[in-house]
Amino acid sequence: MPNLPLPKWHDERGSNFLSLRKLLSRRSFTVRGLAGIATTSLLASSLRSDGMTDGMTDGIAEGFNPLAPHAGHFPPTADRVIFIYSTGGVSHVDTWDYKPQLAVDHGKKITASRWLNKPGAYERFLIKSRWSFQRYGQSGIWASQLFPHLGSIADDLCILNAMHCDSDGHDKGTLAAHTGSAQFARPSHGAWVSYGLGTINQNLPSFVVLAPHAPYAGAQTWGSDFLPGCHQGTHVIPGKVPLPNLTPQTASLDRQRLELDLLAQLNREQETESPLDTALEARIRSFETAFGMQREAPEAFDLSGESHDTLRLYGLEAGATSGFGWQCIIARRLAERGVRFLELIDTGSNSAENWDSHGNMADHEKLAKAIDQPIAGLITDLKRRGMLDRTLVVWTTEFGRTPFHQTADHPGREHHNLVFTSWMAGGGIRGGLVHGKSDEHGILPAEGSVHTHDLHATMLHCLGLDHERLTYRYAGRDYRLTDVAGNVVRDILA
């Protein structure tokens, strides 16, 4: 299969040079006429295919649909991704990477080759974990007491204990974990997947981000950058009204249909005058999809039909509309309804509330408790419903934390990008496996190292996409999620 084609409107300079006057006038119409679905104007979807938009199929509706579902480069083992991100830098030696020698050598001096993102020779003191570890499952995977629920499903997990990345700065590390680039804004992994595969359900976004707050690097982490705007993530904030303005302000659906018909007419006129004005056309598509979402989204976010046992599996109380358990169960419901890529982010960039435990590692305890049962519940629920085999679940963070400190017995840990832990499950990944290991103190990879590019390449592979062939021409060169690097980690494939 050749490289996926560029959208037919694509200008390699990355701009369509829209007429500002026309852009403003058309946007003014959309804001006035479709105010009831203003928030969902960012949704990445196209026209319905079930007849709801009959009569509006001239012009852009019959043109190239960037979100139409299409096959990848080879048969996939996963149809969708649930990407879970813990903001701030989770300590590997306190969670998944058991280091008994670190406990033995606690307080001893070592010479570290890096400190606070600076290379050199630094005398530091080894610091043991304050939490005990135990083996779980038939596989005997080690996990700390921070994650007892996840430990109970260890046989479904593939632990990557030799992850590494290029930066130990929050913004750069977060950007790299999402876009493959630590230096520049690039399309996020979800946008690449949407571009590569499209989406099945044209009434829901192809890429949804469930997060109470943005992580470091902000909305760039789910942006589409130079990819068509319809592939960017839709940010859903947990709460009583996760999708504001979803109720139409028009008197009836017939009235709203008339407005959409008028909008289609304006689109046809604009297309005739300037056929390359497709950035705006892609945005208009989202309004048309939002028309369908008014029926489908409320049901997807309604948990009233979930059983008490299912809610309890996620650690949820009846009526809850926030918390990580809510994010996880909504992710399952959206995955069931055809959303291609879902990201769950537990906390935002406030270091006093996330995993950035410089001052006291005890902060990890409450953060782990918040996500442990919900994630285990999600994987268990997917498995019960026969969905785990076709759903790739990935958990990661921007980097790990130092197993040493400049002060003996210091209660906190600093940033550490040289080695950390991520894990994968389902979707063609071998469960009950630990891939790679760090040295005896958890400072450097010892074998089986996996770079962020390798993780992304493996994710795409499970979806049937060759990371070297999934490219987009922009500014005179072909870009891809893995830039010019990355290898599929084939040892972990089922």
C-alpha cells in the first residue's frame, strides 16, 4: 500500500490564504445561526451518511472527506487507542521498577552523569522507595503497593521498564510524549491516527481528550498543527455539563435544518469563487456533524443505564460526573461508539497537584489512589465486553524521577528522563510481560530500551499503520509522528 494520499486541497506551504472578508462574514453567519452548537464547532467529523444531510451534498459534501474510514497499510490488531497520561513525571522506582539493590544501598554516594537537565559528574545519595513491592498474577510482575488494583490485572499488562526520552523538562517531555517532538509543535499522536485511519462514527469526533485540565504544553498536546484541522482532539472537561452548548437554540430541528441548508449554499458559492478555501470548509463540516451529535452525544455521556456493579468496578458513585473513574467509563462508552483515539489525562500542569514530587514523594500516594482502581476497572470492563483484544490501552508519563538526590534522605525526587516506565495492554500486545530493564539502581537502561519514538511506532503498528509511510508533506518535506527515528518493539507483539 502506498503512502496515504495528501488531502486534495493541501498546499505544501501549510496555508490556504483565505479571504479575510469572506472568512469573517461566513463565521459571523455560523456564530449567529448555529450558536447552539458553538462549542462543538471544533469537533473533527464530517457529514452524516444516513440521510440526515440529504439535500446538502453538493459542493463540499461530495468532495474529499478527510474523516471517512479507510484501511491502514496492513491488517491491524487494534481498532482504537485509549491513551492514559499521568502528568508531572511518575517515579518508576516507586511504582513498577522494583529495585531491591536501591534499598540495600540507600544513603550511599554515587556519581551521577546528569542532574537537572545538565550533563556532568555529580555526587549524589541513593534514595530507596518508601513503598513495598510484591509479585502479581501468574506472570509474577512486580508492582508497588501504590497500584494494588492494577497489580491484580498484571497478566494483562506489558510493562516497559526501560523507556527513555530526550528531555527532562515538563513542557518538552510532554510535547514529545504526544507529538514525537520535544522542540517544536507538531501534530499529536491522536491527530496522526485520525489522519491515517479516519473514523467510523461520523457523529462523534475521531479524537477525544477527557481531561479536567490541560497538561504541560497545553492544547498543543492534542493539536493537529499542519494536519487538517478536523483531526485535532476535542477537549471534554469532566463535570455536570461536559459538552456545553450542545442543546440547539433554534426553535426546532426543521429551523436548524434550514440554517444548515443556507450554510451549504454559502459553501457552494465560496467553493466556486475560491476552490482552495478548504480550511474553512473543514471547520464547517464540524457544525454539520454537531447537528448529528445533538442526538448521539447525550446518550454517550449518560451513565444512568450503567449497572451498579459496573460503576463500582470503576470506583464510581451513582450520579458522579467527574473524577478519573468517570473519565475511564466515558472512554469505554465512546470507544464502543466508534471514537478512534481517546486520551485520558489525570491532572493538569499545577505541580502542587500532579506527580511532580520534588518536595515529598508522599504526594504519589493520593495520585495513585485516584487512578489505580479506575484504570484497572477500565481494562477489566473492556475484557468482559470482548473489546480489549481490539483496543490498545497505553499508560505513560513524561519521564521518571531520580533514584538519588543531592541531600541524603531527601523526601522528594527530581526529573529523570534517562529511564522510566510505561505500559501497554490489549490490541495485539502480549500481556503478563516485562520488556526491558534498568540497572540495579534504576538510573540507566540495562537492556531492551524503548524510546518515545519506538512507543509511537508500536502504537501505529498495532493500528495497521507503518510509521515510516504515514507521512504528510508540509513546507517542502515529508513529516511523520516518529520524525526520522523509531522502531516497532516487536518482542512485545502478540
